[in-house]
Amino acid sequence: MTTRAEDTRGRILLAAARVLAAREAASMADIAAAAQITRGTLYRHFPARESLIQALDATANEEAGRHLAEAN
């Protein structure tokens, strides 16, 4: 079972991936709006844009690893 914070984090990451894929220079405000949260909530989860980008990278790597493991 996931917590509310985990759900919010997941929603942020999905929105960030979608927004940044469409426009790499999108702002944190754009990402917060796409995730339907306030900027304050976004910054509580990711205090800097760089931390959000790192989390997106980590999530993509984990997902790729899962797919590779399933393929084997």
C-alpha cells in the first residue's frame, strides 16, 4: 500500500516526464500545474530542479532494469 506522499511523488514524476518531454525548458511551476499540486508541494518533494531530474533518471533506470529482468 502506498502512502499519500508516495502517490504525490509518483504523480509529480509522471507529470514532469510528460511536461519536460514536450518542452525541456519547462518551469517547476509548469510541472506543478501539470501534476495538479502547488509549487510548495513540488518543492517539498524536490527542493531543486536538479533533484527532480535525478529522480526522473533513477526512475527510468529502475524501470529499464525491471524490463530487462522480465525479458530474461
